[in-house]
Amino acid sequence: MIKYILKRILYLIPILLGVSAIIFALKTLTPGDPARMILGNTASEEAVAEKRAELGLDQPVVVQYVKYVGGIVTRLDFGTSYKTNEPVLKEITPRLWVSTKITLGAVFLGAVIGVLLGILSALKKYTWVDSLVLVISMFFQSIPEFVVGLVLIMIFAVNLHLLPATGIDSWKGYILPMLCVGLSSIANYTRITRSSMLEVLGEDYIRTARAKGQTEKNITYRHALRNALIPVIQSVGTHIGNAIGGGMVLETVFGVPGVGKYIVDAITNRNYPAVLGGALIIAMLLVVINLLVDISFVMIDPRLKTTIIGSSQKAPKKKVA
């Protein structure tokens, strides 16, 4: 198991290097001179050239990239913001924590409701209950998140005055963003749970458990649900990464000072170090989440652990007669 984890961690290195190279290349190809944007249009060419040298933009792109990666590896230096002259990591850390709290709350809400609806739909397959669950879940999935967010603001903030429309000055500010993301993900969890439960409920060991006289409740939650949760966990891990990295529009709608809004503001201001550092931090977070999801597979399903351990052991050499 330890060898498997170390092997997966080593795989992350070329992935992160590739992601950083792509992001850095896109930043380089983006039109506009950062030095000119910082100093303004009235600055002289000498001042702009001096600023470019200060920022290291006068060096070849390969040299800039190597220095950037070296700064991350040795000092966790993701660059300095052009706007505030503060380290990007220092600025993005509290915003990343805000986005993480909203994402975890939304994923918990969507997963709990989606799994329960998926189990209900699988146990009542081909009935009106099954059809109703699928219609409701598909309804929420078909509506864009920003539309759901605007409707929630209209209902709970404008009409009922129960929750704030924007900002997170108190715990109430987290409710609408969590609810918005959670409702949009219910359909995905419901569909995956239903499909997985139907497949597991048709296995031989489920029929054997029924033949032994076990109750349907015991069969569903003790035998079937554990194996059916494997694809659900994969979906949870994917959704966490997508929600953190793709919350730009949603955080802008609700005025949440998260990492998504931070990147949007940086793009608007041509704050390239903030864009590059934010995107790279999100990419690092995504690959770590995928690693944790893969490890959780092995912990849930012992068959995967046996397969991994068996594949890591070398086959014995045959003796030559």
C-alpha cells in the first residue's frame, strides 16, 4: 500500500510540471505589457524598460519559467501581485479557505441528498417514485448554477429577507452559495448512486444474502451500499475540484471573496502573477484530491487492495533445469 501511494505521488511531479508549463505559456502569449499596465500609458519607455527588468520580463521565457518553478520548489514563492505588491500565496490562502468551506458544505449537502435519492430510486425502480426522483434531479442539473443562484437570492434575500444576498460577513452568508452548488450536484450523485445500486443489487452475493433470510434494510446498507459508493466517491472528489476551481461565476454572483473571484479580478487587472499562482495552486489541489480519492477506493474495497499488493510483488523467477 505504501509503495502504491509513493508511486502515485511520483506521478504527480510530471503532471504539475506540465500544468505549470501550459499555464506559463498561456500567460506569455497573452497580449499586453505588464510593465506598461503597472506604470500607466504616460510612463516613458525608459521607465517601462526598467520595470520590465525589475520584474524579470526582459529575460527569455525559458529562464523565467525555470526561475518561477525554482521559487515554488525552494521557497513556495508563487510570485508577487502586481496590484498589491504582496506574495500571491499570502493573498490566496484565506480566499482558498473560504472557497473550500463553501465547496465542502455544498458537496456534503449534494452527496447526502443525492445518495439518499439514488438509493430510493434504485429500490423503487420503474415506479412513479423512480420517475419523480429522476425528473427532480434532472431539473436541477439542467439549470446553470448562476441562474439557480439568482433565483435563490430573489427568494431568500429579496423577498423573504432571511439571508444576505452577497458577502460572508456572518455564517448566514455561506448558506446560499452552498445551497446553490449543492442543488446543482444532486442530479449527478442521484444518477450515479441509482446506477451503481442497481448493478450491485443484481450480484450473486445479494441473492445469497436474501436466501439466508437477511432483511432488505441490512442487505441495502451493509452489503450493497458499501460497494455502490465507490463511483460516488470518485464523483465527490471530482466535484470538489471542479467546485473550487470553477467557482468564478458563482463567487462573483454572491460576492464571495474566494479564489475564483480572486482570479477573475486578477484577469481583469492583467495581474499575471496572481492568475498564474492561483491557477497553479488550484491544479495542485486537484491532483492531491484525485490522489486521496484513489486511496479511499482501496480503503473501501478490499479487492482493490489485494490487486494493488499483488501487482506490486515481483513474480518469482523460474529455475532453469
